[in-house]
Amino acid sequence: MKLFRLALMAALIAAPAMRAWSAPSDIYPDPSHAKADIASALKTAAAQHKRVILDFGGNWCGDCKVLDIYFHNQHNLPILDAGFVLVHVNVGRFDANMDIAARYNIPLQKGVPALAVLNAKGKLLYSQTGGEFEDMRHMESTSVTEFLTQWRPEQKGCSVVEISC
């Protein structure tokens, strides 16, 4: 009986810690933060000579979670960190930040996640208009690698000079 009480007490003490450890964190902040987050990202991008990726989605979206995992894997994170400032734009249940999605030509009816790439001045360089990452859970992380590589900013001061004698 004493062993049972000890085990029960240990389980009660460990339960909150286990819930905190296993609880998924939200990727997308409260929808009301989007405009301020974008403004902050543009300032950071300008100071660090990076581009901004707007990731439209919601915390309920499994494909959005897979995209975030792919963004942060060992192959993609160095590319992301070197060239981009990532902003998660919460679209709620397709009832929030519709104006921002429209501004950046994101057709949310095609699904999320959907990405837009901006230069450091806020100019739209690219938007996913065809639901390209909408089925991310069935895609490979290399599709994210290709996207990041294609849209990363050009490296200034780097060139290859061919010398012929």
C-alpha cells in the first residue's frame, strides 16, 4: 500500500510537467499581432539585408505544422536564418487577416500554408497563388529547400572571376 501511494504521488507530481512538455506550442501568434510583426520583420530585414517570408496559416493546420518543421530542420534552418525573416500570419479559421492576404495576393481559398516573399522594403517579390504548399504533409523537406534557395537574397560582394591566360 505504501508503494502504491508513493507511485500515485510521483504520478501526480509528474503530470503537470508531462502536459507542459507534450503540449504543442502555437506557431501562429494571435491574429491581432500580424501587422506589427510584419512591420518589425521589415525593419529587421532592412538592417540585416534579408527578405521577409510571410507564412499564412493557422495553429489548427497540420500542413502548416509540417512546413514549420521543414523550415527548422538541419538543412533549411541555415538558409532561412541567413537570408530571411519569417513571419507567421494567423488567418484564424479563414476569418482573420484577410486584408493582409489580399494585399500580398494570397488566395486563401486554395488553402494554407501559403507563402509570400517580400524584399526588405516591403515590395512583394512572390506569392504562392496555386496552393503550392497546401499539401505539405505529403511533400518532402527538399521542396522547402528549393523554395528558400530560389528566393534567398543575392549575396553582395561575391562573384566568380574567370581568368584566362
